[in-house]
Amino acid sequence: MSQTLLIKNATVVNEGKSFKSDVLVKNGKIASVAQSITESADKTIDATGLHLLPGMIDDQVHFREPGLMHKGEIETESKAAVMGGITSYMEMPNVNPATTVVERLAEKKERAAARSHANYAFYLGATNDNVEELKRLKPNDACAIKIFMGASTGNMLVNNPETLEGFFANSPLLIVTHCEDTPMISINEDKAREKYGEDVPFDLHPEIRSREACFKSSELAVSLAKKYNSRLHVLHLTTAEEMVHFDNTIPLEEKRITAEVCAHHLFFSRKDYATKGSLIKCNPAVKEESDRLTLLKAVADNTIDVIATDHAPHTWEEKQGTYFNAPAGLPLVEHALVSVLEHYHNGFFSLEQVVQKTAHAPAIVYKVKDRGFIREGYAADLVLVDLNNPHTPTDECSHYKCGWTPFAGIEFKSKVQTTIVNGVVKYHQGKVVSDQRGQCLEFNHDF
């Protein structure tokens, strides 16, 4: 679409600065960023009083397609994502069939090309017997290699030491890991079942999926990355202890080992199980308030590099099960960015840090080509946010296929007003206003 778009009078937040500016978009790209642009355009948005951010790049979602589409699908979940200010996402391999061979990456791209409202990329999932797939990868096939170093669905737990070494030694791509030690968790589950039967209290989840299990597994991942000089990105960190694995003295562009935290782990803590119960059951678990505060500090001081969602929808009925039957995971993409902006309002982050962690850093860590910044020549993936528009999400008004949100009843001070994907206004003031599909992300991989 060749429509030109002019955004006037915005407060642009980009690359460590906030400043008043106009932004002109042509042919899906940012053509000009200047204090006053007088050139005419097909569409003009007056952004007076609004902040213009690069769209969030969510490096971790589960959109459930194929095979689990009663929970969510690319069309529904990507629509919710753009409503929440997410313009690009990277989707996980634990669907059915799992994305563990190169051919399935191509199949998922075909699905997304026809259905995705946002830009997309997909992970190749590691198993105990597919390390040879690394040799078949070509640039832009996958965003990264995902290794579940903790319990997962199907055949995707990689617990063979030789296989792990093979991935860390030979991956041409970034390796991302889910780090929890399965044997430790199994022992804790057995103890809980022996004491409580099926009626285990949900607030024991952080003891069952324990901090020790997290630390042991992330320590192993980091040690393997250092041994082989691999590029490693550790996902959804939850404990204060794990911060010792990461270095905040190195510029992000030079880091070989990086860290991510998810929006819900920054927002909820163990006390919230009393009211939210199974709705905030996720793996790794929401832990103590002291961990939450340490994670917030680690984001602010650059120990943690990226904020993402780990969006993982389950139906309301599934979530009503007892502890062992209620699945782990939360739907998050529609409200993640505004939940992170709460930490700005509460004094934990600056707006510039929010943009760094949600847009710039994922683009740098994953080497995303020409996205994640408000720069001339870059893709026009943008979000206009009103920082003074309080609203309270409800289950009924959420746009996930599963029809509920863990943030129901919680007031947010900010609201996403407009989301622009590849220069096209996708979402504006409560409505998705374009059926234009997103694009497949490209990467500057070192093949």
C-alpha cells in the first residue's frame, strides 16, 4: 500500500530521547522525522498530547496454530497484539505438530502470510534428536533456536547432555532457553501431591516450580554458552538469584548472553494467587514480591535486556481445573505494553527505558532488519499511546480467542490509541481498521 501518512505534533520516544516531532511515512517506511513537516499526505493524524513509540517487538508468544486452535490462532491473537501496540512477534514451536523441522517453519509462514495482523517470525524447536536440522537452516528461516531445558509438551524437553552440547556448539542462530530443572520439579510435585492430593493450593506453584530449579537450569545454559561462545538469550527470568548470570557492564550490541523478563512477572507476585489463582499459573512461576522488585531493578540497570509476554492462552474452562490439571500460561499481548507503562507511572522506568526494552533491545538481540527504531528508512511500525487515559480491562472486552485476561479489574493509567504496521493504520481508538497482513521479519544473521 503506497498511502502516505503524516503524524503531527507527537512526543517521539526513541533511542534514549523524548522530543516533539512530526513523522512522515511513505511506502510503509519512515520517510522523515522532523520538528515541522509541511508536506501533504493521504492521511494525517494529530498526535497532540500523545507519545509515539516504536511498536513493541514481542520475542515470545504462543499463538497455538496449528493443532491447538481452540485456545488461540494466528488471526485472533495477532489482532489482539496490534490492539495492544505489538507490531511484530516471534512465535514458539510447541504447537501440534511441533515446529522441529525446517519444512514446518515454511508452513507456519504461509499461515501467517494469510492471517497475521502483525509482522511475524518463528522459532525452530530443539529436541533430543533433531540437532542435524541446524545444517538445513538458511538465513531468515527462523528467528532463533528454542531449547526447552525444562518440562514442555511432546518431545521438546532437551535433557540429553550430548544433544545440548551439540546445539550450543553448532547453532548458527541465537539460542533461546526455557530454564527449569525437571527432576527437581518432579520431586516437588510428588511431595505436594502426597500432602494435598489434587487440591494443591495455587500459591505453592512457586515452591513446586522452585527458584532452585530455575537457577540450576539457567546456570547450565550460561555455562554452555560460555564454553562454546554461543549467543544465548535466557527467557522469562523470575528469581533474584539468577541475576548473577548476567552482566550489565557490557553494551547490549556486544553481549553474547542476554536476558528477558515477561510483563506478568514484573506485575504479579505470590500474593496475587489469593485472588487470581490458576489464572496466573505459568511456567516458570510468578514468585515472591522481593523477586518482582529485583526484576524491576534489573530491567532499569540493564542486567535484563528485553521485556516480552510469553502470551500463552488457555480456555477459561481449562483454567478452572485443580492444580495439576489447570494448564500453565496467560493471555497477555493486548495489555502487556500498558502494564509495562504502569512501571513508568510508578517511577521504576523512564519512557525511554520502556522503549529500549520492548522495541530497541529485541531488534538488537535478534538482529531484526530495519525495525524496532523510529529511523528514516526503517519500517513504519509505530504506536501512539495516551499516558493519561485510565481504563480497566474486563474479560468481556478482551480480544483473545480464550475470552479472558489476567488483568481484569485492574486499572491502567495509559491506553494504546493507534497502532501502525508497515505504514498502515491497523488499530485506531478501539477498532481494528485494516485487514492488511503483516510481513515476515528479516534478520541480519551471521550465516
